[in-house]
Amino acid sequence: MKIACFVEAYNFDDKSERNALLKFKSTAESMGHLFEFIFKEDITRIPEYDALFIRATTDPSNSAYIVSRLAEQSGLKVIDDPRSIRTCSNKAILHDLFLKNNVPSPRSLLFTGDYSQENLDSIFKTLGCPVVIKTPYTRFSSHVEKAGNEKELIEISKKYLRKSKVLIIQEYVQSHFDWRVGILRNKVLYLCKYCIPEGGWKVKSKINGKNVWGDTIAVPRDSISPELENISISLSKCVGDGLYGLDVKETDDGYKVIEINDNPSIYDGYEDTIDTDIYEKIINALVS
Amino acid sequence: MIIVSEDEDESDSSPLLFLRQPVHDSVLNINHDYRYLRMGYYVSAHAETYGVEVTPDCTEIMDAYRNPLLIEKARRYGLPTNGYRLVTKPKDDLSTPVMLLAVNPFTNNSMKIVKSGSKLPGMIKKMSMDSRFPVSLHPVRGEVLEIIQMFGESSNDETSEFARRFFEIFNIPICKLIVQIDDGNVILNHCEPALRKEVKWDIVHEKVHKIKQSI
């Protein structure tokens, strides 16, 4: 089979990401498949392939969405498929999905700029204090800020509302790490702890003016608790049957899902440290 | 059927109110702007999350608003186009006059026509934001027109049959179309949001009224 892997130049900047891409290629080739990296200018060549694997950042506004949709229309097997991109890339749509499907998650509200005192009071009464403010297009902990009072909420939300009609305001849940549950075809593919760096409150935190990432600790997928597995699979089935990464907090009140991402990070020496067969399983999903 | 609109008199809900409620009935989403991250898009996404039929759905919106997807779909359904080429940087084999459309997340009303070959590299560099995003290039062979399509009606009599077919294929209630008239044929180049003031709301009202009566 001929597999196209859609990438952008930045996917090769980081050594661990570059090595992971090369592992995908060598794994596919060892299984008897052709695996080629394609870029923006190769979009019209998509019908030449049997399957498409997207590693460039996905978003409905990006070239990756166009690539995904063209591949789907040409009958290719696609990871990430257009519907998964549309659902997972937008935290306002995820908020809706979580409500509709009773997914255990931090309390959240959609915010469109109602600064009446009644509404501001209601936000803090419902969600507590502090609150987390997110744009729908947040990724890798960017465009997410914490507001500890009304003044901060107004300041942060006004800044974000310049670019988005809708924001998500969420209850703040403190933790030392997020579970990252990698899901493929509605089965657990890998399990990690994405740690919060000391002095920060999210996986990528600004500490003393510098962006600092927390450690990634891989954990055997078979050790996942039945409750976490059940929550993760139930949610992934609401989105589709592709490749996803769920971020989940473990609290005294049980697990709380923060988000489900399409196009989850897979870096050599990080997510693949314990369950080393993730490359083979993804290639198999693309060709079967 | 629930009609969701800010502009249409016969609507059952405003977009903002609609987003705060569960949905149990099919939805007609009437908006002059369905762009991603705008209210028009969120209404359709909300309806889809609740598993109800919605016009237009998010796939249809994206297929119409992302230029390569628009042209590929038009081709598949036999709506005339004169092809497109995606580039991220200037090439030696590009000819003018040519229409350029930005395929990036930031730009609306991006259409530019370049008549002189010497100006083309600079315009591609600018519209691709220094090769970061593709630019869709369409040859210019006829008269370029902007028309407003409303439920298959056109703001321009010459393109009425074309607008009817466009709506049949793409299912977008209101949009602006950039077309060329070449030897009497209407050729599709682009689809983007209409401005509120460009829409003939009396036509929209009449169409919505008919739809309501037929339910």
C-alpha cells in the first residue's frame, strides 16, 4: 500500500519528533508498504495514495483540513479524518459534546462577552475561583489563562474575544499531572502522565518568563484503570474511530476529561517508551 | 424544523439562544457568514453535535469556503470551473492574467487579479505570507463578477441558472460567489461570506416563508 504522510517543515525541527516520523516510515517499509512525506504543494497528488496519515498540525483553517477532506473524497483511509479535526480542534464544540454525552469533565460555560454584573457573579458562583479561560482553538496549552478575579476575567476575555466570538470558561482543577490516554480505533494505544512543571499550572507553563514543558512519563497501557479506560473509549466513540489523545485529570471526585485531541503528539522517547508497538499499530490501522 | 437566524423575521431562535439549548428538531441555519469560528458555523456544529439534520452542515460549509475543496466538489458535480493550481512560492511557468485566492486562516475578501507577470511573484509572496500558506491560482479568461446567491436565486439575472445549480450542489443558503462569464458560460472561482447589506432579505424571507409552509 502507498501511504502519504502529510507534514510541514516544522515537524522536522525537534529531534524527537523527527525520529518518530522516521520510525513511522521504517515501520511501514518493514511491513512492505511505501511511506512518503508530502507537503502543501503535493496536495493534488493525494489520489495517487491508498492512505493518508497527517502529522502537521490540524485545524479546519489549516492546509491539513484540505488535505484530509480531499483524501477522504478520493477514498483514502485517513488519520486524522475531517470530522475528527472539526470536532477536536474546537473546544467550544467539545464543550457541547461533553454536555450532550454526560462526559465527566470540569464545569464549563460558553462566554460570548456578557459583562453584566449578574453574569459575572454567576460565572464565579457556578465555577468557583479561579477559573480557566480558553479560546476554542487552544493547542499545546497556548491561549489558555487563569483568572483569579473579575478584573482578570474581563481583561483576558476581552483580549481573546477580539479573535473569537465564543470562549470557554472552566472550573480550575489543580493536579500534578494530566493523564494522556492515546486511543486508536477505540482501543487504548498508549498511556502517559504529562506532568505539570514545578511553579506552573499547565503542561506548558510560563515560569519566570520562559515556556517550560513538564516531563512525560510513559505508563504501560495495560495498567490503565477500568474507569479511565471506560471514560476514554466512550468519549472517543462519540468523535469517531481515529487516533486521539485524551487529557484527563484524576481528582478525589473521579476522573475529569479536559479534552480529546486529534493528531496527538507522538515523540520518540516519550509516548513510545513503554508500548513500543504504537508505530506498527498505527500503520496497520492505515492499511487495513 | 427550527429556523435559526439573526436577520430573518420568521426565525424561531437567535444563534446565541440556540447554542444554549439542546436540539431535538432539524435546523435551517440562515446566516450571511458561515465562516469557521463565526456564529453561523457554531449553529451548524451545535445541531450536528445533537445528531439532527442541519442546513448547511459543517462539511458543506467547509467544502464551500475552502477554495480547493470548492473547486473539486464543483468539478465532481459538473459545475463549470477553469481549474486551479496551488502554489506557496512563485514558479516560472505561471501565466497572467490570473486570479489569486489566499488559502490561509486569516483572510477574507482575498481575491486579487494580477495582469502583469512581473507583479505576480510579489503578490504570491504576500498572499502566501512568505510561503507559509498555499495560494489558489485561477486563470482569468472572462469577465469577473461577484454575485450574491440566496437559496438558489442570484442577485444578477445572467447567473440565475448557475445560482440554482450552486445551491443544489453546495446547500449554502446565502453566500457571495466570484464567477467569470466566458463566452456566455458562467464559471465558478470562489465562494465567501456575503456582507449583510449585500443580501436581498426580501428574497430570503420569501424562500423561508415557502419552506415553512411546506413543512
